[in-house]
Amino acid sequence: MVGPHDGEEHEPHERAEKRREPVRGVAQAARRSEKVAPRGLGDELQSEFLLPAEHAVPAIHALNQISDRLAPVVRICEFRVVAADDLWLSMSYRQDSVAFHFTWIPDLASVLPVVTLMEQRLAPFAPRPHWGKVFTATPESLHASYPRLPDFLDLARHYDPAGKFRNPYTARYLAR
């Protein structure tokens, strides 16, 4: 059989070996990173903030100014671009976004002051925190960040008048 990229004859298992070769390097790197940040424990502290994509470079510069505070508490940091969508409570609601993701060391007392500082540095760029990750933003700032939040709250009151799907988290951040 002819291989997909080289025009040479290869048996199926040989083609599979050729495809796996680059993955081995990634797997080895992943194993090395697991020594630093073990996976699968479910106890990671993470934060993620999405802001309009056009602010990516100045936001990176703002975070770089506090790198001395970030470095001791960050395990992994990654940036990515996320396409706009029309989901009311999405961090990318109607805006192409850049996402700043952080996996922190497992020490909430050390992490929270740095998250607060990071939120302050990103504030000029209108970040939206990930609802299910660590943030320190006030309920008021969340309401200002999500333009369709009032519509969502109206629907929630309509379809859940007894509050069966509410909890302390939603009471704090979604109550009005």
C-alpha cells in the first residue's frame, strides 16, 4: 500500500507506526508534565477569563507586568482564541474572544490574591470569567459583563419559581 505522504509502499501496521511517531514525543512530554501537574485527580484550581480578541496583546502585556506574582502559583497557563457565539451566558457571547486559562497550585489561600490582582489588570479589557472556575469578581461586575443575564434570570424565575435549581453559588452570583 502507498503511504499517505511519501508515495512508498507500506503495510497498514507500518503506516500506523509512522503516524504514531510524532505522538510519542507529545506523550513523553505529557508524562514529564504529569510529574509537575498530575492529571485525573479532580482537585485542580483553575481560572479562565475571556475578553475581546482585539485586546489580546495589551492583555498579555498587562499580565506580564505581574509575572513575578503569577509564577509562584501557576502550574499551567494557556491562551487560545474562541469564536463568538449566541449563548446568553457564554464568555464568548457575540464577541470573538481570547481565553486566558490558568491551572493553579493547590493552595487557594495563595492563589486568590493573585486571581484578584489578575482580574484588576485585565479589567480594562472587559474580561468575562468562566462560571465554573476560580474568580473573585463581584456579582455586580458579572451582571455588567453578561448583557443577557437579566433575560436568563427572567426565564429562570418563570420556569423555576420555587427555586429548586438554585444553590448558594447561584444565589450569590445570579440573584437580583
